Amino acid sequence: MENAEESSGTNGTKKLLKGSLLIIISNFILRIGGYIYRMIMARLLGPIGYGLLGVTLPFQGIFQILAAGGLPPAIAKYVSQHKALGEDVLARQILFTTMKFMVLLGIFFSMVMFFSSDYIAINIFKKPLAALPLKAVALITPFSVIVGAFRGAFQGLYRMEYVVATRLVEQVFMITFATILVIIGFYAAGAVIGTAIGFAGSAISGALIFKKFLWKELPKPAPEDAFSFREEIDLIIHLLKFSIPVIITALAEMAIYDISVFVLFKLMATEFTGYYASADPIARLPLVISTSVATAVLPAASEALALRNKELLKTYVVESYRLVILTVLPMCVGILVFAKPILELLFSTEYVAAAGALSILVIGMSFYTLFAVSSSIIQGIGYPKDPMYILIIGTIINLILNIILVPFFGLEGAALATTIATFIIMVLMVWRTFKVTEITPPYKAFLKIIIASIIMGLSVCLFPQNIWGLIIAIPIATVVYALSFLLLKGFTKKDVKIFRKFENKLGPLTGIYSKIIDIIDKYSCE
């Protein structure tokens, strides 16, 4: 029995790591592409033009969420669940019914965005230059919902490599066409239109991939098993019961990120929005890890629940937190210490005014990483409303603090407001997750990661705070962190088993790799 549980735990960890790794690759593609896009746009548009683009990005996200109806996570959850139970017909029906519904929503919200853009720019923000970029957002929505449906299906079928492929297509098209359109004179609107072209390319690639590689996994039902129109409506209603809280959760999540952008755009000059828009994506870099793990753990937790395997669920929960903290915390420390040279390297010296805000904001994003993982676990085991309620609380706190702090402290006030709000929602969500799952947090393992990160942070403080100091510090900090974690016995025997699986796959590096794993094994704990 014990061996069976150990095998289940090891397999669960391996499955989670594989899914997380592919999504990490996907999110790094998305993030790197996003940085290239933002870096090019920041240099071509300048702080004012980049500020106009910065305020359109939240609107893109808001209308993409509304148009998708919160259904991509529902697709991932229920396709995974019904496939695990051998109900392929129902899994297929979920995908096709939701896609039809999402396309209709996409067209509707596209029209809403187009016809409301003038009012938003002129009457709410008092900045008429924002009207045209906001109109261009309407082009994105119809394509983004198709992309969302296919990615939800890929996620539910554990084919994360296809998510990577569609995101790669999206990034290549977006960067290429946005750059061309801005250069030939379309200004901030050209950057948004380029994004729309990126989503169009991604939607086409998603459809082609699904038809070529996954069509057979969701076989067409016999005529007598086909859903009637009324049954499809009932299915949509059933899915919306799950997805409506997800919509509200996603909108509140957007608000946690972007309330500061709106308040800055309303209360201060446009260039301040451009400065903040340069700090924000860097601060969110740790979310590449947490979002990747969260994406993988949602269907995994759902599957464990469907199979009534509590040991597997425990493995998913504990390893998710550990993996996120292990990778995110040192990353946040490094960004905090080297905020100024990072901004200078990525966005030019025009944007180093955001260095203080970045140092504060990255702390908030480290809090948010734990919230994101907790949220996916809770959603995966059937509690989609919990993240919604907690995010609504955080959104209200964030809005109030922004209104109070921005007039006095500007960029730093906006970053501080978000950091305080994310800390509160993290505490509430992590506590709720462990209570619902009845799992005891591995406090000792977390403490070892924190101590190793502090040691690493103190070591990088000795380097000069410039681009060359940053470049030299990165490899040294990595070694200091790894050695500190090793000497603290932070690695486990389960980690060693996973590392061993790659011993015979590294060719000439196998000998060195084996010696490193032997050392890790010597200092690992149970």
C-alpha cells in the first residue's frame, strides 16, 4: 500500500512537472514575446505614446475575458474530467458547444468596445488621443475567443505543447505587424492592430493543429448520441455556473493588476502611465512560473478529485507551492535589487523613473504568485467562488489605496497600493486552500527556500547597480542560491528520483550530471 502511494505521488509529481514545464515554456514565449513587443513599442512610441498603449492593454484583457465568458478554464476542467472517466462524447460536445457560444459573445463585445471607445477616452479619461487605440481593441476579441477555446481543449487533454505552438505563432505575428504598422505611422493604434493580427494567426494555427492531431481523441458521436439544441443550451447553462465566478474572478484579477494604470492615466500626465507600463511587465515576470504551474495543476487537481485520490491531490498541492516558491522567490529578490539597470536594459534610460515603483511592485507580484496557484487548486476541486470573493475584496482595497496614495506618491504610491492588496489576498487564499484540502503546509521546506533566497539577495547587493553589475550577478547569484539550498538540505529524495530519470539523456554531459546528482542525493532529505 505504501509503495502504491509512493508510486502515485512520484507519478503525480512527474505529470505535474511535465505539464508545468511545457506551460512554463509557453509562458516564457508569451512573456519574452511580450517584452520584445513592449521594448520595441516603448522605443518607437516614447513615454506618451507608450502610455496610450499601456491604457489599452487592460481593455484588451477585460473584453477578452468577457467575450470568452470564462469558458476556457471550464473547457480545461471538464474535458480533463470527462476524458478521465472515459466519457469522450461529452468531452467533445463541451468543446464545440462552448466554441459556438464564445464566437457569438466575441462579436457582441467587439461591437461594444468599438462604439464605446470615444466616450471612454473623451468623457472618462479626458484624453481624446486614446480613442483610436481603444477602437482597435475591438479587432482582437473575435479571434481571441477562438484561441481561448482551443487552448482550453489542449490544456484539458494535457497537450501543452500545442499551447506553446499557438502562442509562438501569436507572438511572431503580433511583433512583426505591430512594428511595421507603428513605423509607417499608425502610432499606438498600429500596435493594437498588430496584436489583433497575432490572435488571428494563432486562431488559425489552433484550428489546424486540432484538426490534424487531436480530432481522433474526441471522436464524433453516433447520430443517436448527438446533442439537440435544447441539450446544448442546458450544457452551456451548466458550464456557465462554473464559468461566471471565473469571469468575475478574472476581471477582479485584471483589476488587481491594472487599477493603478487607470488611476495614473486619470490623475496624472500620460507619460506616467508609460513609466508604470514599463515597470509592470517586469514585476510580473515571476508570474510566468506561477501561471504555468497553476495552469497545469487545475486539470490535475480536477482529475485527482474525480478519481477520489487524496494522496495524489496532496502531491499536486504541496509540489505546486514548493515549485513556485523555489523558483519565484529568488527571481523577485533579483528584480528588487537590480530594478534600475533592468529598466535601463529593457526600456532605455527614459523609463528608469519607474525603478522605485518596480522594486515595490515585484514584492506584490511575489505575493500574487502564491495566490494564483491557490486559486487554480481551489477551482480544480470545485470551489470557483472562493477566489472570486477574495479578489473582489482585494480589488476594493487596491482601488481605495490607489486613490489615496497616487496623488501623494505617484508611481510608488500605485505600486504600494497593489502590493498591500496582493499580500492580503495571498494570506486569505492560501489559508483557505489548505483548510479545504485538509493538507498541512510543509513549513520547513518553505523556510529553507526563504533562507536561501535571503542569502542570495545579500550576495547580489555587493555588486554595482548597473547593467554590467546585473550581467555579472546573474550566474553568481544562481550558484549562491543553489549551494545555499543544497547545504540547507532543501532537496528531497523525490527530487533526486526525478533528476535521475535524465541521467542517460545528456550524452557527453552525463558523467558531470551524475556527479552533481550524487552530491544532491548526499545532502537531500526525506
